Amino acid sequence: MNAIIPIASASRAPAQPRCGLCSFNRFCLPQGLGEDTMRRLDQIISRRRKVQRDEQLFSMGQSFGSLYAVRLGHFKTAQVNQRGEQQITGFHMAGDLLGMEAIGAGQHSCSAVALEDSEVCEIPFARLQELVAQVPELMQQFHRTMAREIQREQAVALFLGNMRAEQRLALLLTQLGARYAARGFSQSSFQLRMSREDIGGYLGLTIESISRLLARFRKAGWIDLHNRDLRILDLAGLQDLAAGRMEPECEAA
């Protein structure tokens, strides 16, 4: 069963957001909040916003005003270095909160682009700050969410600094599976929403290296892949590879 999150009909006007009715609220700010606080949070969420495939939700350098909770679909975030090269900084799915990297500087340090037709709940940050100051449990949850974002950034640094190419890809695939499983979808069968170019941009590898590694993973019996439909056949093997407990047969060029 593929982990496909349905997209609402484009002809239907977005409804007023209701955190308590959202299937993914346990991943977002409402996690563990009481009903009264949930209602107050509902009141400050300005709208649901549809974002078409390849459309930017926000751009690098844009002034910061809102956070965005992914309700449906998938996004990638990316930065452009001084040489004009794009570095993918993350892949995001329903329940993730986008825009937190801009809180300190007041402008976005990356862009966020929809990988498919998606939908977000827009949370004006000024109004959220007012509510956070009034509700201690919401402040605690917000701090936990920020801590997860810091941990994610540290994990990316680990990807690029200390891991071999095949470890990076194995870890990405197993982490994607775990994230889908936490959302009630299959851990072993899902669709890769990002392109091989995006995967390479995230892991610091070329498209050719990603293609060779995927071919090796199929040959080893760890995965089955048709177009973007992925099945993990040997989760333990991939986990051992990601953790460095298995030596590769050869390195990716």
C-alpha cells in the first residue's frame, strides 16, 4: 500500500482550519494541548492555502510573517550558495511545520517548494506569539517543535560530514519509511515524491551516483523500485547499512 495522502478537490473552497479535526495534529503545535487551547489556536490560523506542484510557498530572503503547517502533500526546502548552487535542506510532509528557520533573522534563509499539489495552514507568527505568552503548555510544545528542527539540521550535517554515500541513501529511505509509519501509512511501501536530482541535492551526491546506488540496493534485495514506487524488502539490511554495521561491496562514484 502506497503512502499516498489525498489532495482535496481544487474546485472546493478551503474550509476554516480546525486543528482538533486534523489527522496530523500530533506532529504539529496542537500536540498534547487541551480543547480550549486548540480552539484559541484555531482562531489565529488565518487560512488554508493551496500550493500547486513546483510553486513556492516562500522564497529565500523573503520577509517572515507566518509559519506553515503542512496539511496535505509534500515540500522540499532549499538554499542557494554564493556560487549559485542549490542545496536541498529537507523534505517535508503532512504534520511538519515550515518557516521556523526565519524566526531569528526575520527573513527566510531557504525557499519552500511543493513537490506535488499540497495544502498548508497559515499561522501568523505575531498572533502565535501572543497566544504562546498566554498558554504555558503551548510555549512548551513550541519549544519542542523548535528542538526537533535543530535536531533535523544536525542530522543533515551528519549526512554530509561522516557518512559514506550508500549510508546516506539507506538512512534517508529508512527515515522516510519511519515518518510514514508514524502517520499511519506503510513503512515499507511508499512513493518517492522527490526526484533523483533532489535526493542527490539533499545527500550531496550526483544524479548518477543516486541511480547507481538504487540499482545496487535492488540487486542486493533491499528494495524494489518501479518509477517512484518504492518497496523496502529488507528493512534490517538497510538499517545495518545506514548504521555502518555492513560494509558495502563497492563505493558509488
